[in-house]
Amino acid sequence: MTQRISKSQHSKMQNIFIQFFKFFYLNIRILKIVAGGHGSTRG
């Protein structure tokens, strides 16, 4: 099943991936801040 992916579909998929990555990255940052105390992530 080699289906041709149109440009709009491809960009949409990339956008979803980017959104997911951003969400994941933010979650990790928040978890780090929560785990490391309030604003003591520098160092």
C-alpha cells in the first residue's frame, strides 16, 4: 500500500508531530521544576 502523501497532508502530519514534541518538552520541563523545587533548576 504505497499511498502518495499530498503536500498538505505531509505538512499537517509534521505540525502534529511538532505540537506533540512541544507538549512533551513542556511536560518534562514542568516535571523537572516540580521535582527540583520552585525555580531551583539553574546550575
